[in-house]
Amino acid sequence: MNFIVQLILSTIAVLITAWLLPGVKIVGDNPFYTAFILAIVLAFLNAVLKPILVFLTIPVTILTLGLFYLVINALIVVLASKLVPNFKVEGFFTPLFFSIVLSFISSILDALAGVNKDKN
């Protein structure tokens, strides 16, 4: 049940982020459905592909003092835009800002909903 709530909160965060950033477009008849599919694709890519990319780029990440991690996040967003048909991202800095703003908004929504509270 917690996963479903987290997925819905991620969908809302995607919609808010797309509304805030000018280079991000969710087109089509049902933007909530597109954002929901995008949230699923981003969750999958972050769970499967991101650890591999982080491991392979450890030397570059160390040399850049961790800033290359932001590039990995942007690449994940660009790949998600290629996989989700009604989601468009323009340029390179837009996916970078999208990933930063999305994580910030997701954190706020998670805190408000109390999804990730410790169960003591």
C-alpha cells in the first residue's frame, strides 16, 4: 500500500514540476496518466539503471566532487522522455533542473503525507 501512495505522490510531483519548468511538456488528452506512467518509468530506471551508472562513473563522480551525479539524474530523465511518448524535455539543463525540482517537490510531498516515517 505504501508503494501505491508513493507512486501517486510521485505522479503529483511530476505534474507540479512539469507545470513549473518551461522546457518540460506533458502533452496528450490525459496528463495524469502520462505523469503516472512517467513516475513508474522513473522508479524503474532509478532502481535498475541508476546504480549501474553510478558504479561505472565512480572515478568521474569523485573527480567532480559528486556533481556528476546530477548529470546521471539528467540522463535518467532524458531516457525517460524517450520511453514515455507524451513527455517532452528540451535541452540539457532542463532535465537537470527537472530532476532537482522533482526531488525537492517529492520530498515535500512525502513529508506532508508522512509516507517515509520510521515505524518504531
